[in-house]
Amino acid sequence: MLGIRRITGAADLAPEGELGSWVSDAAREEFMAAYERAFALWPQPCEEFDIDTATATTHVHAYRPHPGGQPVVLLSAFNAAGWYPHAAALAKVGPVYGIDMPGDANPSIPRALMTPPASCAAWLDELLGQVSDCPAHLVGFSYGGWIAMNQAICAPRRVASITLLDPAGLTKLDARFWWWLSISGLATLTPMPLRRRLARWLDSPAMLQPELMTLMWAGTRGYRAEPKFPGVLTDDELRAITMPVLLVTGARSALITPAQARDRGSLMSHAQVAVVRGSHGGFNRIDELNDRIAAFIEAHATGKQTSQPAQPPTT
């Protein structure tokens, strides 16, 4: 990994126990220019605002053509830009909120570490309380999947269901994952004709989206992120997850195999496990996946309360 960092110019992670930080003001300005271009991919009109909690100022993107109903909260590492293919479809079942994770490259400002499980759960519980008075449907990809499971374990009162897309925290990161991560990162730097072939080989269509790739490298090179390597959840912790769960993994995922997904998913009492085409995050049939997630959320929507969406701060 050190060699990859030297080749790509990636910034080091923040030292253990320290908050994330920008390498320089110029790096932050370069990132924010790419950030604006990337979020233009989200369906419009997309709102942006900050939510203050005890441990962070969290930047939120909201797409809510139908503001009533239970919120759909999108969680991942880095920032919410990559959720653009999902936002419009999921907004049919509830207002959608994409969260920029504090401690990663984005406008959110952490005031405490997000990685301790109790701290992460307390932050998200407070955030969800300001987003809506209804329980939320959490949709988490990779590290965001760990966040969703951690919330279901530590602070479930504001959670209606969790959807896990190739989640971290179910298995140990092994050589297969680090190989995939390194090769995928280098592939994004190749000329587009070669990148198209590599994207097919790696089952990673996102690397063909220039706005996302420019944003990813601006953040990777310009921000010292808080290290986020969650431990593997125990069997007892998974058994403690009692709300409805949809666990989706790619048939070629480098993070969790279909067999591992079925085995670990069986420990959660109300879990559905689906294996789809693609690799880690490279789900190839987005429309089908969105339909599956939306149907799952709709089937587990509870109550008829009117959502009270978070409002942008007055200026």
C-alpha cells in the first residue's frame, strides 16, 4: 500500500486518534471544485445544508420531491456523491438524505472521532433526530454498512430498517480485498480506452464516471482521513439486530463472498440475503437493485406520521 501511495500521490491517513484534516488550503479548494461538479449528477433540485450535533457539523444532501414519510438515509465513507444513481428511485418511497461522513474528504467538520462504535452511534442518533421525527431506513454501502449495523446494535430506536450493500464489518479484510482496492485505484488512472476494459474486468462501472474519479483523487490526495477499519462484528452482535435487514452482495465481491453473506446474514433474525451481479460496489443492474431496495423499504415502512424534515440554517 505504501508503494501505491507513492505512485498516486495519495495523502497519508491521519495518525491514529486524530481527526481528519486537509493537506493545504489549495487542496481543499481543488476538492470543492470537483465536489460541486460531482454533485451536479444528483437529481435536481437537490438541497444542501449542515446539521450540528455534539460531535460534528455534518453536511447533508437532500432530495425530497415528496417530503412526507420515513426518511431514507444513505451512508458510506468519503461523501455522498456516489449515491446519485439511487437517489431518485429511493425518493419514491421517502425523502432521501445523503450524509457526508465526518472525518473524510467533504465539507463536514468533525469535533470528535467517529470510529469508536459508541461515538459513531451517538452522532448518528442525534443526526437522525434532527432529520425527522420518524424512524429512518438506513442504506449503507461498505463502511456505511458497518455504520448501519452498528446503529442497529447500539442505538436502534430511530431505525426502521437497514439495507446493507456489500457491508464492511461482517468479514475480515484479507489480501483479496487489498489486491482489488490497489488494482482498482490504479485502473482509474489509465487512459479511457484501457479503463473501459478494466472496468468491465473489475465489474466497476463507477470508474467510467469522470466526475466521481476526479473527486475521489482530489480527496485521496488532499485529505488526511480518519482511519476507518471496523472490526468484525461478533455473532452475538449480529443476533442483536432485530429490525428488518436487506443484505446485498456482489457475486464477485472482494469484501464478502456469497457464502459468507448467507452465513453471517442468517444470524440476523429478520434478514433477507441477495446476491447480484458485480464486484464490491460495482453493481451492474442499478435499476433492478433500486427496485429491490425500494420494495424492501416500502414493505417495512411503519406508521403514518408526517415527516418533519431538517431545514437549512437561516442566514
